[in-house]
Amino acid sequence: MGDTMSKQEIPYPNIRELREDAGLSQADIANVLNCSQVAYSYYEIGRRDIPTEVLIKLAKYYNCSVDYLLGLTRRKKPYQEKY
């Protein structure tokens, strides 16, 4: 059994794509999140769970929903507040 996971098996399947589409390195996003590049790389490969506050920070940074980050929806657009 190898260490390679398919996109469906990775807990956060869209964070790498979002980062690459933005032309950013793992170190760039690690700086945004105030964590190490290694810690961020573990998020991308599913080796470490992303804390809720970090998921929210990523969703705000990329202007997408947490559901999109988690691979629960293909709709990238964040939800609209109706207060």
C-alpha cells in the first residue's frame, strides 16, 4: 500500500488547486496562516487535520465556502449572508 491518495481520499481536496491557481507557494499560504510550510503541506496531503479556525481563514482568503475546501460541494462561491 503506497502513500499516494486520490483526490477523493484527501480530506481537503481543493486547497492545493486553489493555491496553485493563485500562483502561490506553500510557504506563501503558510505565512498567511501563521504556520510552517511543513504544517501546511501536511494539510494539503491530508496528513494533518485543519483546525476549524484555519479552515475559516482559508475560506475567507480564497473567497470560497468551507464546504468547497472540504470537497462537499463543487460550488466555489461562498454562501450569502441573509441577516
